[in-house]
Amino acid sequence: MSCAFLVLCYFGAFRLRQHGGEPNQQPKKLRSYTEGPGEIGFYPDEDLIVSPSQRRSERRASHKSSNCTLYTCFDLSRCHQDFKVYVYPVEEPISGTYQKILNVIRDSRYFTSDPSQACLFVLGLDTLDRDSLSPDYVSDLQGKLDQVKYWNNGRNHVIFNLYSGTWPDYAENLGFDIGEAILAKASMSTANFRPKFDVSIPLFSKTHPERGGERGYVGSGDLPATKKYLLVFKGKRYLYGIGSETRNALYHLHNGKDIILLTTCKHGKKWKELKDPRCELENKEYDRLYFLESRNFISI
């Protein structure tokens, strides 16, 4: 997990320095995040009736966000001196996985406790699991996001997400507007991915360690590979709906030796009503085995 964050920071910093150093394109000076709500002209007591022109403006803003680049949705001037990351205080319970991510950031050399010095901002709100059936789902996230002090429609913010949508169709709707924030997400579709802006991250288990362990934990690139397993997959087997045909066929590739493809039927509220003869055995194997450190490749 720490490696994933450091890779994000490294390539993010490299990209920002690369863009910031181009002589023919000067970064735009944008409003500082340290400006309070009153200073940026936000007055909650004003008329909140949505007019047709306001709706058109919101649609244009949504279209703009879908075409974000580092020049249109990012304040590069905040990153010229140093690459620092500010983490908002955590004010309500978050999942253990998101806590690990925040811990790694706070313990890294990129962390700053001073928001005025930050290039990137990371929320104290848990955005990892946006499946409304999950116990880790955070309700009314949009309302809570609107209260974030330096949000500014997401500029210079990074949002982490592992799961989005819910069974059985799994639309990528996060349940809140990311605005101009960079989305670091697992299993992101090409339709929603914004090239050279968003970051695709691996989907890792909740039991994945916060840190990589002792020296030598990561295997070398020697060939032939020495890992016990060639390919490993662990995931939900949807009994119907989008993805069910593909997941239901994975067991044909499973050989129980060097190719391990494990699925569980435990998903949604009605899985017991829909379970087939394979579910009981597959659920046991899924819960019993953990392979992340002993495989050469992982199927995503």
C-alpha cells in the first residue's frame, strides 16, 4: 500500500514538474485554498432556487470536469516550490483500509500539516467504498463534501476509490460530484478515465498490509519466475447481472496448482436464494486462502 502511494506521488510530482516547466504554457494563477467561504463569495442564506440558466451552467461545469487536464482543473502554482500533500483531519469513523492510506501519507516525506504549503489535498472523508450495500458506505457524502474548507470544486484534491456502484449493474456513480478532483480509482472504465489526469490504482484486499515488510519482501525480476503461483484472482462471483457470465466461467481456468481463481457468492442481500451447487465450496476456499505475496501475476 505504501508503495502504491509513493508511486502515485512520484509520477504525480514528475508530471506536475514536467508540465510546470514548459516555457510556452504558463500555469494559471487560481484562487488560494486558504480563502474562507465568505472571501470566495459563498452565501448560504441567498436564494437557492435553481434557475434554467443555473442548470445550464452546471451542465457546462460537469462537461468541463469530464475533460479535465492539469491546465484546466489544477493550480500548478501550488506545486512549484515542493511537492507536499495535506490530509484533512478525520472527524468521523473511517474504514481500516482508508486509515492505512492516510497513515502512509502522513508518515511519508511528502506530508505537510500546513494547507497553505500543499500541492495536493486528501480528504478525511472515506471515499473508498461507494457500494451502498457495503457496511463501509458513507451516507450523504455530497453534503459533507460541501462543508470541506478548501474543496473549491475539487481543485488539487485527490480522491481514492476502490469500489463504486452496487449490485447488480455496478454503474460507476460514486454518489457525489468529484468536480475537478483527481480520481485515483481501481477498476475505472475507459469512458470515465481522464488521461494524464486521473490515476488507475490496483484493487487490493482489506487485509493487505500497510507496509511492505522487511527488506527482500518484494521479489526480484529474475526469470524464470520463482513464485509458487503463476496467476491468482479473488473476487465476487455475481450470480446474475453485469459480470455474472464472465465470473461464472473463471472456475474453468482454475487448476488448484499454479493457477488459482477463487470467487465467493456472498454478495447482496439475496445471494443465498440464488446460490448454486458450487457456492458452498467456493465460499470456504475464498475465505481460507490468501495469495498476494506468493504469485507472479494477479488478474484484475
